[in-house]
Amino acid sequence: MEHFCARCGQSRLGAMLAWSVCLTALGLAFVVPTAARADIHDQLVVHLRFDGDVQDSSGRGNNGSIVQPGVNSPYVPGVIGQAYQTTGMVVGIDNSTSSYITLGNPPDLNFDGSSDISFSWWGMYNTSDQHDDIPWLSNKDWNSGGNRGWVLASESGGNGLRWNFRARGENRVDISAPYAGSGWDDGNWHHYVVTMTRGAGGAVTVYQDSGAVSYTPINSALIIGSTLLPTNIFQDGTGTYTDITGGANFDKAAIDDLGIWRRALTDDEVAMIYTLGTQGLSALD
């Protein structure tokens, strides 16, 4: 099925090729792995651009809603157009004033063992504005890693990205991915990708800026069950997480060009998303 760019109306493949011609004429490098171009949208179920709203551009209708919006506009310059920025502070246990986005619990985000999973986003924060293991994305009560569900959390001090999940009938799994070259918390935009494949031979792979920084073999069906909490951005599934002691929070952080797939991205696709992003373009459009 052909996909069309919502910004220019061309086919998405045609739009990227047109950009290639334009950039080449300007003497700019444009590197896109040919094998990945045609199928990047396969099983893409969420695409949030954050260009002034939190609407889903994947065609699946999995729109977000802002919770606890601040006084100031949450939209700031991003890698590609605008980005979403959360600001706020913890004022008590389970009480943060920071805004977050909820995607609810649509069927597309019920990872019931029938599909692999991928997450891709651009993120930016400074070490002084991040505390403890606050989530980038989650659908679980993160007050205990043993609760059912999953979380992608920022580790304190910019030391890595944490992927925790527990499925029905399985033990909890914790994977910490270090950074490559520079910390995640240096105030610059970094590209995050996490892929998970299932069953025998399955693995979790974490990428920073197109390079794999962690590969962990696992064997999990990741069947959470029917009582899902919402999938939230910048919060856990409860929307109130501060790590019980009242410390975990993003005082200020930004996210851009979020994609969620019900399959595993390939290395070429990860490289393509990163390369286009550095040129101000989204491979997901």
C-alpha cells in the first residue's frame, strides 16, 4: 500500500527522493538505506510529530492527550519541526506538576505476545533537570518493577536507558543500556530506539544515535493481561510516579518524532531514521 506525506501530499517514498534531489543539488549529503525505504511504515501504530499538537500521524487514530498542561506552550524547536517539552517539579510524594501525554490503552498498544515491538524517539535533557528513573514511556505502575507492564526510563546521571517489564507468569526483566560516546543528559538531542523480539532467540536491542549500545537475549511472550494501565509519555501508567520518596522527575525535557511499531526495526531502518532526522526530516512522514 502506498503511503503519502501529510506535509507535501506526495507519496512518502517520492517525497524522500525529491528531498534527495534537492539536497544533492545543494551539495548536502543524503544517505538513505535503499532496502529500508519502502517498508518503514509497516505496522507503525503511533507517530507523534509534536508539531503543535499530540495527534497521531500513523493513520491508526492513536492520538494523545496532554495531562496537567503548564501555563506556557509545551511546544519548542525540535529536531524536526517542533517538539514537546515538559516542565515542572515534584511537590510531594506521587505529586509532580510536570505535564505528560497519555495515549490511553488502545488495542494497538496491547502487546499481547502476537508481535515484536519497537520504539523510536528523539530526546533532550540536562542532567540537572532529571532525577532518578523517571519514564520516557510506560504503561505500568513503576513504584515496583515487579508490577505487570513495561517502562522505558531515564537512569539518574545520564548513565543509560532502562527497559523494565514483567509479563503474566514471568519474572521481571531489567535491562540497562549505557550511552555511547556522550551521555544522554548533555543538553543535546539524541535518538533513542528500543526493539524487542519474542520467544526463543528473542532479544532486546537499544540504540543511541543509530549505533547499538546494548543487545540482551531474552525469551519472553510479554503477555501483560487485560487490565492495562494507559500508555503515558513522561510518566508511568499511573501518571503520578515520583518513586515513592518524591524524587523522580523531569524538571525539563523534550521529545520529538515518536514512533511505535508492532514489529522490530532493522539496523538499516534505525540508521535511516537517524540520518534523516539529523537533516531535519522524518522517515515516518
